[in-house]
Amino acid sequence: MKRIVLFASGSGSNVENIIRFFKDRPEITVSCVLSNKRDARVLDRCAALDVSAIYFNRHAFYHSDTVLDFLRSQKPDLIVLAGFLWKVPENLVEHFPDKIINIHPALLPKYGGKGMYGSRVHQAVKENQERETGITIHYVNEAYDEGAIIEQVRIPISPEDGVDDIARKVHELEYKHFPRVIAGLLSQD
Ligand code: GRF
């Protein structure tokens, strides 16, 4: 049995999609979801789906071993950031080499880095009149959005597409491809 731990900060629609995808697959399970936002919608989604979810604060993450110790106890095969907005501290990255992945809602290295999240990304893509955007699934290292790329999927944008249209298209790509890529990584070892 392979175990996934998910991190999320907000709505958690990707978390829900991933949980549903693996629900009927006995070889892979989502063991727990962690959130740094006490009132994040992702926590309600987990409750409705009967999946354990835990809130942690800045001190637990950056200034103690609380989150690290908890993760160790979970023995995750993969740690998946799905809309998680805090930078992962070095001690976690060092502890779980090649085991932490993230999804970014654009084609990195474009539109990445600190402050580039949510609709800000799609806004920038629109302002630059890009003809395409997409998703990037990558390993997490000490720098924001700079870890090795695992997979990118592209989608065309038309000039008529507004920021919301771009966001919707990208979310659809995420729902379609993120669980598949996770399953692929877990079937490798
Ligand atoms: C997604 O677009 C993901 O790429 C980004 O944060 C967003 C999370 O959306 N990292 P949701 O909370 O899963 O709806």
C-alpha cells in the first residue's frame, strides 16, 4: 500500500479530486491532509470525504519538528502540495528527497516564484497576451517553483479568454492530469 500526504491552503478542489481518484484503488491511499489555514475550505471537504485532516501553524512548520515528526509517523511514499502557499522548509526537503511534489498553474519557468499564485498567475498570462498556458508538476526544492519538472501539459488560449476562462481551463487540466502523474510516480518504485 502506497501512502500520500497532501498539503493545501485554500479551496482544495485538487485535494478532493485526488482523494476521489484514489478512493477505489486499494494500492494507493491518501493517509492525511495538512493545512496551514484553520478555516480553509479544504478541511470541510476532507470531513465530507472521511479523510483525516490536520491544521498546523507557522511555529509547528518553521520553528519546531512538529510537522516533520508527524510526517515521519505517516511514512508517506509521496507528499503532494496541491494549492499550498507556504515555502517548504529545508529540513523537510532534506528529509524527503524526491518525495515532495507541487503543481503550478502555468508553464514554469514562466510565471513562477514568490507571489505568483492563484489568479495573479492567470492575470499575468493574460496581460502578456500569451497564446498558451498550462500546468507544471515538479519536485520541490529549497527555491520556490524551481525543482526539477516532472511533467507539463499545455493548453491554447484565445484572445477572447478572460482571466476566469484561463483559470477554469487550467483547473480542468489539473483535475485531468495531476492524479494520473501521482499514480505514475507511485508505480515506479
Ligand atoms: C491550483 O491552481 C494549483 O495549481 C495551485 O493552487 C491552486 C489550488 O486550487 N498551486 P484548489 O485549492 O485545488 O482549488
